[in-house]
Amino acid sequence: MTETSPPAENDRESVRLRRPEKRDAQSLWRLVCADETLDTNSCYLYLLQATEFADSCVVAELNDEIVGFATGFRPPTRPQSLFVWQVLVAPSARGMGLAKQMLLYLVEQGEAVQFIEATITPSNAPSRGLFASLASRLGAAIEYSRCFEPADFGASDHEAEELVRVGPI
Ligand SMILES: CC(C)(COP(=O)(O)OP(=O)(O)OC[C@H]1O[C@@H](n2cnc3c(N)ncnc32)[C@H](O)[C@@H]1OP(=O)(O)O)[C@@H](O)C(=O)NCCC(=O)NCCS
């Protein structure tokens, strides 16, 4: 993995994208805990992602502080895909292109990535806008299909999650 800087940011000189390390897990966990959109997980999960899955994850630093991340994995049954599990940018750093740059980083750094996948709730307009913009940037198709229904989440009162698939790239 190499480090890259997004090309078109307001703070171009101080933004850095890199793969996560173990010491970053707490920052990722804190960002998620402070967000009202994403499901909260334990810090243990982010420790695993920052170590065992680091090759398919990225963090964005602004002035040496982690302000965003994207975590993902390569599904064993679909080796050409990179499944994005969570992507998050701190409210103070939104609208600068960071999320899109992080997804492009995962495409560029991953080996032979042909598809980017994720699940998105129908109400998450920012996430839908992000993946539409990514597809446009890559000149790739974007498809939505049913994935998890509210009933699949049992009593936890969760919206449906649709599978979004961008590619082939
Ligand atoms: C979704 C999220 C990661 C976007 O981060 P961001 O860094 O502000 O996004 P970017 O600046 O890279 O924008 C990328 C594209 O998404 C679109 N977008 C971003 N925010 C949007 C919004 N609120 N409504 C509609 N589209 C939006 C932009 O139009 C942009 O497209 P463009 O470059 O063609 O104009 C951020 O809003 C967030 O962290 N939300 C809470 C967590 C979440 O919902 N994550 C996604 C599900 S895992």
C-alpha cells in the first residue's frame, strides 16, 4: 500500500489517505459512536478491520487528525468485488470530496477490483449521492437490488438495506 493525497481538496496539503493501523481503531470507533446514521459496533471490530482487513480499508487524516474512514473486505464468493462495510466522514470535513476519494483509493489500491459494493438504506441520500458520484467518476454502471429486509433485523427496528453495485470498473 502507498499513501496518496486527494487532488482537489480545500486543504490539499494537509489531507492524507492511508491504510489504517492498530492504533487507529479507537478513532474509527469514536467517529462511529458520534454519528447517528451508522450502526454502532464494538471497538474490537475496528481493531480487526485495522489489522486483519487493513488492505481493504482507508483512513483520511486532516491536519494529522483522522476525520474519515472507509472499511471494506473482499467477499470470498466474489473476489472481483470490494464490499464497503462503512464509510464515514466527520461532519466538519464533509463536502470536500473525502468520501469519494477514499473509495477511489480502495479501488486503486485493491488488487483487480472490478466492482464496489455496499448496502444502503433507502433514506440515506448522502450515501446514494456518494455511490452515484463514484459510478460517474469511474464511468461505470450502478445497480441496486434487494438485500436485507426489515424483518431480517428482528426486533431491532432497522430499515431495509439495498445492495448497491458499481462496476465493472
Ligand atoms: C455519506 C458521507 C460519507 C459523504 O461524505 P463526504 O466526504 O461529504 O462526501 P463527498 O464530499 O466525497 O461527496 C461525494 C458525492 O456524494 C454526494 N453527496 C455528499 N453528501 C450528500 C448529501 N448530503 N446529499 C446528496 N448527495 C451528497 C455529493 O454530491 C458528491 O458528488 P459530486 O462530487 O459528484 O458532487 C457522509 O455524509 C457521512 O459520513 N454520512 C454519515 C455516515 C453514512 O451515512 N455513511 C454511508 C453509509 S455506510
